[in-house]
Amino acid sequence: MDTSKFHYFFDCCVGQWKTERTYHYLTYQEVERSRTEFVVSPLTTTQKTQVLADNGRPPHSDLDTLPGFHLEFETISEKGEQVSQQLNLLFVPTSSHGSILEGDYLRDRAYEEAKPMISHFRFDRDTRELLMTTNYTRVISVDSITLINPNLRIRKILNYQRPFNDQPLEQVVLVGFGVEQKVL
């Protein structure tokens, strides 16, 4: 399984970033802008082991091959609301076909629900897009990060109302767009 472009993507993510985002809340027809500053640092072996344990996963035989990050961010909305959070995330590739690499995306704390969470990721080596899908209690979040160059990423977030009985995702409740630039 060739993971070189996947590791390059994550190597580029390390550092300090600023993002301007626009959120469209479709349920109540509101648009909101926010600014986020965040710092991304690689996870240590100890932190990777802890994220696996937090998610009920056995130790991994080669932790060095798994990209993982400690993420700290602070968001300020145009209304003056502030949110600060830090979490650890780990990516465990499980399959590869063509230009697509897929696997599990583990966090020690999820965004919508403050608990460990296992999600699915899909990385396209040709377009350098990381697509992460998380099944929360009320919504399913599909988060896309496309690496344009080592200092610029485009972010897209779609939150769907969680359907009943494995129905298709159709009812969008939130759409977010962002431009993320590395602080040099």
C-alpha cells in the first residue's frame, strides 16, 4: 500500500494555520463567518497508543507508519462567540485501490460530541483531498480538506441530518467553506 502522498499531505499540515470560514445553517437560514487559528503538531508514540486505547483498539505493530496529530484551535465568530478545543487524531489506513486510500480516523474527542470517536477517511492521492465522514448521534458530517500547495488548503463541511434505516444522505443542515493558510 503506497502511502507516500498521504504522508506528504500530513507533513504539509504540521504548523500554524489561519482560516476564514463561512457557515450556512440551512435549518434556520442563517449565514455566519468565523476566523480560526490553529496549531497542528505530530503525535508522539505515547499519544498514538492512547488514541488507539481510547477507541478500544489494540496496540498497532508499527505506530511510525500511522499519521497522527495534536490539534489546538480557537475560533471566533462574527458574533463574538469563542470556541477553544484541543484533540488528538490518528489515521489508520486499511485499504488501497487505484488512487484511493481508505481507513479509520480516530479521535480522543470528537467535535460534535465530546467523546472518543472512530470515523471513516478516504484520501485521493491524485487530487490530495482528504474526505472524513463521521456518524454523530444527530448528524453525519462529511468534512473535506484539499491540499492546494504546502501553504494553502480548501475546506468544505457538509452536515446531513442523520437519516433513519440507512436511507441516503439528503437533508443538509449545515454547509461550511473555508480557506486555510499556513502562517509563515
